[in-house]
Amino acid sequence: MKQTFVLDHKKQSHPFDPLQLHQSIVAACLAVRSYEGEAHQTAERVCKKVIDWLAPKDEVTSTDIRRVAAEHLSVYHPEAAYIYQNLEMMV
Amino acid sequence: MLSSSILNDPAYLLVAVGALFVHVCYQLSVSVLTHLSSHSLSRKTSEKRLLSLGFSYGFGVIVTTTLIITSLASLTQYVHGGSRLLGALVVGLAPFIGLATVLWYYRQGDGTRLWLPRPVASYLLERSKKTHSALEATLLGAATVIGELPFLIGPILFVTYVISLLDPSTWLGWATFYSVIAALPLLITTMYFTSGHSVARVQKWRETNKAFLQWTSGIALVLLTIYLTVLQLGVTP
């Protein structure tokens, strides 16, 4: 399977980690009071969509991943998607 | 005597209420509380624990604000006769802080990012992520007040000026009373989160109304300065 690399905000490249994405989506869902099972199910669905989107690509930025994940998350849980995108823009 | 008449004078009460309004409009403490609550909920923290963290955070904010007000009042009293120096500081600084609030308080773009030095903002974000105990939350509250001091000093100067006109034995009481009222939004927000509401709703409301809060607080600070200048001219023999 082809590996996609992610360029983070420090301009460092590392392999895409679906577990990290899954955890951050679960965290966003729990922050808006989703049930744990629902949060994991939603995160699984979103991760699958993001992996499909990444498949033909060699390298993407972490901002791209966040944007695409938020787009898909907003279908299942708009409030979680809002928190997922805005958490680091609060202060 | 001036100090005894202040309590019955609605003109000075209006200055204190105006300062309180501007203070409440400044949003860094609510931002950090929202961030703290959101991370705590992600960690599956219980409602009781979240309430304890939120109230400890508010306690840190109240204590630090009270200490700043009483220290400033004592310092100016010690250095140069108290209220006169404070009056000069208010008139000299507050309009610029008001203008800075209108121009720079919030950063351009989405979210509610404030115009703070980025290391300060990053420190507060990192600390709020890692806050687990009540003591850490109290210290985070203190750090938040200090981080926002370049803007908060505006309303704080006004209220310190009014308090410095009173009897020094009552300063601590009045400063605590003011700080508790100024921290009420934090306590209400904590109770809102712990009663099962989503942090996203509060954050969305804040983002939608950020321009209103920015403009009203900035303009109110300038208007308060004009009002206080007129008031001082009326009092000075």
C-alpha cells in the first residue's frame, strides 16, 4: 500500500497516522457530549473518507487533512466539526 | 469628605459599572475556560470534576484581579498621593487602550484568536490542555489575567481610581466584590457546561458576537475617559 506523507506546520514531513486522526475526531465528538460509541463510529467513518481521499496523493499538509476531515465530520456531527476546526483558534 | 460621599455618588458608581462592563467584554478568560472545558470533556472528565476545575479557574481569576487592584491602589498611594496619580494614569492610558481594543483586540479571520504575543497564547493553550487538578486550574486563571493585562489594565485603572477614593480599610472588600462580579460570566459559563450543554454553542456565540464586544468595549473605554475627565474637572478646586 502506498504511503502518504503529511507536512505539518513546522514543515516537517511524517507518514500519515490514521490512529492520530481517529483520536482527534473522537476528542472533538466527546467535547460536544457525544456518546463514546457514537464518537468512535463517527471517527471511523470520517477516517475512512479521509483515507480514500489520501489514496492517490504522495504528500499533503496537516491543514488539508484537518479541512477534509472537518468537511466529512460536519455531515455526521456539525458541532463536533466546528470544535475540531476551531479548537486551536480560541485564544 | 470626598471618600464618604463617593459611595452615595451615582457619578462614580457609573464609572465603576462602566469599567465592569468593559472588563466583562474582554474575553480571554472565557476563551481559556472554553478550551479547558473542551479538553476536559474529551478526557471524559465527570461533571463534578469539571465544575471543580471551572470554579478553581474562576477563583484564580478573582484572586489575581483583586491583588492587582489593591496593589495598584496601594502603590500609587505610597508613591504619589493615590487617586491623583491614578486619575492621571487613567486619562493618559485608557483612550489608547480603548483604541487598541477597537483596532487589534481580535485577530483577523475565523475563530476568536486574540492579539496576544503568540508565546503567551501558546503557553495558555498548552497549560489548559494539561490542567487536571484544581490547583493547576487556579494558577491557569491567574496566568490568564496576567496574559490579558495589556488590555485589562484599562478597566482595572478605572475601578482602582474609584476604589482609591474610599477608605483604605475597605479597599480589599470592594476590590474582591468587583472581581467576583467581573468573573460572573466565568462562573455562569462553567455551570452552563456542567449542566450538559455543548462548548460549541458558547464558542459559536462568542465568534458571532466578537465584533460587537470588541467595538463596544473599546468605545466604552474612550467614553469613560471623557466622562471621568469631566468629573475630575468638576471636583478639582
